[in-house]
Amino acid sequence: MLGLPTSPAAKSTAYGIKVHAVVPVAATRRSLEEVREDERTTALLTDLCPARPAPVVALPAHESAP
């Protein structure tokens, strides 16, 4: 999923078009198991509990937005 906007972003730069992507992330038993050695990532994923989804996503939509 993270690589999906890479190609459009690379090809559209010449035309002044910026590409953004919103990628949903949540902690699952498996994802926590994969990063159990990394305390920082474990803490980050623990805060991203699937029981607390973000109700709104805001994207920059102005020409001056990075």
C-alpha cells in the first residue's frame, strides 16, 4: 500500500502535482508480535488500537500545502 502512490508522485512532479496517501494503521496481535523487540514501535502501535479509529481524516488541499 505504501508503494502505491510512489509512481504517480514521481510522474506528476514535472506538472506540479503532489500526491498524498492516507494509509490506515492499527495494532493487531500479529503486528505487535512482529515488533515486540522494538519498544518505540510497540508503544506507537498500542496507541493505534482498532477500537479507537479516527472519525475524520483531513488532507492539505491548498496550493501552498507541502
